[in-house]
Amino acid sequence: MRALFKTLFGSARTIGAAAAAAGLAVLALHGPAPALAGAVLPVALLAGAAYLARH
């Protein structure tokens, strides 16, 4: 089962980084400036990719 999980999703860090980026985008979407959500998601994904590259 672990091999299937790793093949489909990568590691738990990968899922966590993607979930954090999506969470930040949702927060921005429901915040006072929802237009920023379009910019927050790519920046958060790049930050997550940088984090994953270092680990």
C-alpha cells in the first residue's frame, strides 16, 4: 500500500505543500481582496516547490 501511495501522490511533504498552497489561495479568495487569489496560488506553489527541493 505504501508503494501505491508513493506512486500516486509522492511523499507526505508533497501533499502538505500542495495543501498549504491551496489553503492559502482559499483564504485569499475569501479575504478582503479576492483578486489576489490568482497571484497567491502560483507564488505559494513555487514556494512549496522550493521547500521540497531543499528537502
